[in-house]
Amino acid sequence: MAGMLILQFGVGCGSYNVRPDMPSEERFELAKTMFANKDYFDAKKQLKIVTLNNPGAAYVDEAQFLLAECHFHSKEYILAADEYNRLTRLYPKSPWVDNAQFKIPVCDFKLSPKPALDQTYTVRAVENFQRFIEDYPASDLIPEAERLLKVCRTKLSQKDFKAGILYRKIGDYYGAQVYFGSVIDNYFDTPFVEEATFWKAECLYKLARNDEARGTFEDLLRKYPKSEFNARARKRLQEIADLPAPAPASDESSSAAAKNTPQQR
């Protein structure tokens, strides 16, 4: 009988027997059939009626989740995220909440553009994936959440890395080392860290911040012993070692400095 109903309802919009006086449970079952047949447009209309008119029904949380899913499968990711959030807000004890909490950052992930563009959605996806992983550590969705989180973090790392390369090419070594430092400090698990470490050290060398450059080159050699940049790093370390030591301050300048130092009270 169920197979016959699916066949009957799956032909097209006009074939669904939607009656104005249809009981809510029957409407919900029809909406689920529409959803199963990937008739998301028709399912959305029926699920919206169910969720608006039956806020206390036992099945309304599932209807709310399926409404969000209809928007998601229709690639209406902003609307989908709103409906998933509505579920988590109105029905916090629903068994569908963990799925909704997972799909919220997935919507952000779907809206995330190429690395060169504004990454607001990517940042939001990272925050929401991290929250999901912390709140639902036993969920079977954790491996996929971790995979998508890594993709988002890599994209953000790539954006900062490319910005660092651009600043270095135009000779703004200070700006470049800031971006390379962001890659190292914030995205340590991404593929751009090794090269960012070398270029940060190079920029610090260009800025004559030799102690910092030395430490960063040494970090590269220690953390990435097989790096393609190691030969160049060792050459720079030798150049820094060969620099003349700074001249000691003269007694006269030391006395002047002492006179200009404020007295402690």
C-alpha cells in the first residue's frame, strides 16, 4: 500500500491529493512522501503549514527538521540555516537537534567562497563546526565535521598566506610577516605553515630583526628537517652569524642615558 501511495504521489505536483481540510498528521505523512520523492518545493509548503499550525505536536520537531532539509536540498542555504536554528531553539531536546547543529555549519561551508574573497561564512563555519565537535563528541557525524573543519581552516590559512606573499612581493616586509605569522599561529595544522615559516623568517631578516629571524629559521630546521627551504635557511643563519656585533655603548652615551632615565619613586 505504501509503495502504491509513493507511486501515485510521485508523478508530479498536480497528482498529490492535497485537501484544505486534511488532518495535520495526514498532511505530515504526505509531506514526508513528497520529501522522499525529492519534491522539495511541494514538501516545503506542506511542512510549513504543519509547523505553523501544530507547535505542540509530537512530530513537529521532525517536520521542522525536514523543512530545513528541503531548503538545504534546494540549495537555499541561508533559509536552511535559519530553519535548523529554529529547531534547536524551539525544540532543544529533540533527537533531531544534533543533526541540525551539524547542518548549520554545513550551510556556512556551502556558502563559503574562494579564498581570495570575503571569508565571513568560512569563519562562521569554523566556529560552528568546533562548537558541534565540543557539544556532541559521541556523534557519528564527528568525522565529517572534522574533515570539513580542516577544509575551512586550510582555506583561511591559504588566504593569509597569499596575502603575505603579495605584501612580500611589493616590499612591505612588516605586513608580510604579520600574515605569515597568522598562518603559523592560527592554522598550524594546514599545509601552508612550513613555507610561511620560511618567508616570515626572510621578512624579519629584511627588517633587520635578526634575533627574531634567527629563531624563526631555527624553528623551520627543527620542525621540518626535510624542508626544501632548509638550505636557504642555513645560508641565512650563517649570514646572521657573520654580521658584526653591535658596538658597545660609550661611557658618555651611557651617562647621558642614565641622566635621562626617570627616577623611581
